Amino acid sequence: MCGIRLKYAVSHVLFVAHEMFYAQTNIEDNEKVNPSSARTYGSRLDEAQGFSEVWELVKDTVRNTLGERRVGMMLFLDDLSLNVGAYHPLGTNNIVLNRALIEIVEGATKSRPIVNAFVYTLLLHEYLHALGHIPESEVRSLVYQVSKESFGENSIVSVMAKKGPRSILENIPLGQFSASSKRAMEIVRDFDKTNHTYIS
Ligand SMILES: [Zn+2]
């Protein structure tokens, strides 16, 4: 794909389960955002250089809004069906992102802030599952709450959280991308930097 390329060092690994794209959701707008944190988080997200920087922001915004935290997560990239954004196999430390889909978004939008917002929304959703929030409706609600409180109601992430991340794909004809061959699953190295003291 052409377009901006997020730079991620990777190597090969194994496979697991999956999660469909969450449907559109309607959530009440009844909370305020702190303008200074919205600016700070917003510029950090716009400028994030890769998965680990977006991930730091996912963890920071969740800790700041919900007071919840989990370290030692691992990120894998795989070419999945285009109706899947990402998944978290319950009982593991793993999140798997759909590499093919992210590359399509990169190629179609050529916008780092939009790609980063898309990745943030997908990672945030799976992180909330990993924190023990299982029901989809609860997770969708929390994704919106965290996004709105951290970035503001009109931010790209809040709009994506409200309409569903798939809304970003509305104008992209996905059919033309379905024929590419599947590559091996990869692990993103140094994804969760808080895990660096652990020996695997
Ligand atoms: Zn989910």
C-alpha cells in the first residue's frame, strides 16, 4: 500500500480467535471534557509514531478517566477478514489488530491523525475487554466515555467511538482489497514498554 507507513518492528508468531466490528451505537452526551487534557492528548495522538505510542495514550487515558490499568499486554498484527478490526482472546495478554485493514485505512486516508485515531479506538476497545469489561454494550459505552473525556466530544476518536470505527470505511470500497494473499502473523516488538523488566 502507498500512503503513510507507521513504522513497527515485527517478527513471526502464532494464531488465536476473533471479534466482529462493533455496530453503531448511540450514547448520551452528558459529560464534560477538560480542555487542557483534550489538547494534550489530542496532539499526542495526532503525532504518535507507531503502535506503542498510541498504546501509551490508550493506557494513560483509561487510567485517567476510569482509574483502571493493566500492564504486560502484547500486540500482534494479522491479516484478518475486513469485517474484523481487532480481537482480544479472553484469558490471554494478547491483542490482535487487523494489519490488512489498517493498511487500507492508511492508503485511503493518507492521514496520520486519522490512522492513529482508528488504531486508538480499536486498541482501546480491546484493552477494556482485557480489563474485564466483557459485554459489548458496556465496552462501546466506555470507549465513548474515555474518548470524550480525554479528547473532547468533537474529536475524531469521539466521533469514531460514537458512530463505530467502521464509519471511517464508509467511503472506501473494500471489495477491491479482498484478493491479497495472507501474510504471517507478527508480534509488535516493544509494544508495552512497561513490560520491559519482564523476561519471557
Ligand atoms: Zn468487543
